[in-house]
Amino acid sequence: MARLSVELQRYFFEEEREPQVRLADILTLAGERIFGFLFVILSLPSALPVPAPGYSIPFAIVIFLLAIQLIVGAKRPWLPNKMMNGKMKLETVQGFLKIGLPWLRRIEAVTRPRLSYICTSLPGRIFMGSAIALMSISMMIPIPGTNTVPAMGIFITGFGLTEDDGAISLAGLVVCLIGASLSISIMFALWFGGTSLVDQIKIWLGR
């Protein structure tokens, strides 16, 4: 099977496409690596160091649904027809891929099947699915800084799944851990900072 970057390059840049693409249209690229493929594709816009307004929350919801299915041992993902048939402009997808494909090729250069049981065994998939589910929840939080690192963790973990590379998936899980710590820190800072501000306003009004 061709490398994911090669498949994406061919599908989105070398073949003629409709002005809008559906998730259902591109699943033909996935083959047996469908879960990892979907995690990579859906996390990519939020994982890039560029704004992805309007995509983080809906894509995170889909990622969460897929992660739950990975945890329960599903062999093939199921998504509602509305999600499968949701459309996105081809030029928007191409814009994300122009930035993301070089990074994908760098990861591909160091990947190979190793520690494959992490990606193929039920305990390994439960562990990865649980981490991805938590990171997708972080992606749904509408606070700056709480979605990029978690999305990067999902992207790397998902890519390890596509290649049966447990080492890469473990690296993605480390990034997920960093993302979780960062998200918690940001939320605590905003909570305590906001509380302090409210207290100061109350004191000022009392005077």
C-alpha cells in the first residue's frame, strides 16, 4: 500500500475533483488503516500552526466518536450520514495539505512496523482510544491554546496506527500527555485569574 502522503498528494492534487469533497469520498484511500487515517485527516487542520476557524469543534466531535469505537474494539468505524456527507471546499483541504504534507513526509521517513502489538492488540487500542478521546474533548474547549497540541498528539498517534508503528503512536501519546497538562494549566489560570478579577471588581464596587 502506498504511503499516506503519496495517496493524499495524488487524490487532492493530481486527479480532478469536484469543488467540494465529502468525508465519505476520501475514505476509499484508507483501506485497512481506516481508523488511523481518519484521526490523521481530522486532526490535521487543528494540528497545524495556522488558524482553523470553524473546524476544530466539529472535527473533534467526530474524533471523539471514532475514539470510542476504537476503545470498544470496532473493526470498521461508523459515523452518521450527516457527518459522512458533510462537505468542505477542495481548495480549503488543499491549503491544509500544502502545509501538512511536508510534516507528514518527515514522519514517514522514520516510520516502520515496530512494536506493532501496541497498534493491533485490544489493550493497546483501548489505551490509545482513551487518550485520543480525552484530547478530542480538549479540542472542543473554545479557549486559545487548548486544541493545537492535543490535535498534534492525535495526528501523530493516528499516523502510528496507519503504519502499525507502536513507537510513533507512543510518541503521539506523550504529546497527548503534554497537551493535557497544557490544557489543564490554561484552564486553571483562566479560572483563578477570572476569580481574582471578579473579587477585585466586588471590592471596588463595595468601596
